[in-house]
Amino acid sequence: MSAHVCSMTGFGEAQGPLSDRRAAEVRLASLNGRYLEIHIRTQPRLDTSELEAAIRAVLAEKLQRGRVSVNITLQPLPGQGEGLEFHWEVLEELQRELARRPGGLELAPPSLRDLLALPGFCADGERALEGEERTALLGLLAQARDNLLAARVEEGAAILPVLAADIDLLAGFAAWLGEINATVRDALLARLRARLAEVLPPGSLPEDRLLLEVALAADRADVAEEAQRIESHVRQARRLLAEGGPVGKRLEFVLQELLREVNTAASKCREAGMGERVVEAKAALERLREQVANLE
């Protein structure tokens, strides 16, 4: 069974108890990104590099690309509130130091605002995560990640028909190139005969010389190779979409090659209708580029 094609945008969340004293809510949101970029916010703030590394590892198990925002909120369960704690010893230490100030330096008594801004004076009573709580939190994170992945898969499935339509348009452009390439020699010969008839007497230019000039012009206008390469790149794009998985970067490269071939064909061949068909092909490529930029 082939893997899904995933968008890089989506949202996922999960919530539940971590222990008999605390619960948590995990919310994930992802946007487009060249690589996997993870930004973590916790409330209250948990400054543990070990926990952050574990969070990144859980997300990297199933996510390849995108800017992922992680918001974790810890909440006490009913009856398990952990209120504010004032560390008065910090104020006492401050007062002892202020007593040593130079004479004549008068200071107003500290206000409540001053005390709350004093490092270490006020704590919210939250204790660090215990082992079981940490394990439960990572389990919630995995649930939120899977929900995010499901949303990304759903959006990727919605993008596929749009991609297929524009890829079909490019396949039609390649087929059209093959058709006009088969008739370009006869068209060039007819035009050259008509122009020579306007300026030269009949028979003044040998037929073999005329055919040589037409052959040289037809060689310069030959787009058979470009048509074949476009067909090859179209097959590759279809195969990547069918295989699924993280195909965004590879599809971006295929689109660059397709644009190169379309531009080359446009510069070589000036047959009727070429300009209009090239505009259509480039418009399809631009739409594809915008959509593929959203794929993992």
C-alpha cells in the first residue's frame, strides 16, 4: 500500500491526566518549512533540556518537514491546586544587603510590584514533572502528533486532484509538441517557397539548396528531445505522487526541470499557437510550484 501525500499545514491536540494531581493539554500547529523546525512553549515554563529533546524525538518519528509549534499547558486537577508561594527569605536577604548601603542614600519601602519582580521571591508552587507524569505527557504529545498527521494527510488528499489536473495539462503540451514537430519541416518549406517567390524569379534557387536551408531551419526548430524530456518528467511526477510520503523536495526539482524544457522548446520553435501553449504550460507549472511548496 502506498504512503499518503501530506500537506505541511495542520493542527492536532490531545489532553488528559498525567497523574492524580495534574493534567495537561497539548496543542500542535504546523506551517510550511524547508526543514523540520520545532518551537516549544510550556505553561508553566519547564526548563529541562531532557524534556525538550524527548519532545523533538517524538515529533520527528513521523514528521519530516514543516514549522511545528508545540504548546503544552499543565493544570492541577480539582482539589490538587498548587497556589502561589512567597519566599520571604529572599526579602530578608535583600533587606540585609540594603542595610549596608552608604549613608544618606534613602530608599522607599518596596511595593508589592517590586517584590513580585524580585527574582526568586514568588513561585507558582508547580513541582517538576515526575517520571510517570513525563511519560504520560509524551503519550499525549504522540496523540496530538498523530492527530496533526491525520489533518495533514487529509489536506494532502485534497491537493492531489489539483496537482493531477495541471500535470495532465503538461502531458498534453508534450503531446502537442510532438505533433507540431512532425509537421514543422513541411511548414518551413512552404513558407520559404512563398517568401522566395516574392523576391526571386521561379527556379532561380536550386531545389537541393532550398531543401538544405529547410533542413537546417528544421533542425534548429526540432523540439523532439524537449517533448520526450517533458513526458519523462511528467511520468516521474506522477510516480512520486502515487508512491506518496515526503515527496515535496523531489517534486520541486522535477518542476524546475520541466520549466527548463518548456523554456527551451519555446526558444527553438515559433510555430503557430506556440506562444499560447507555452503560457498555459508555465501557468500550470506556477500553480504546481505553489501547491508542491505545501507538501511534506
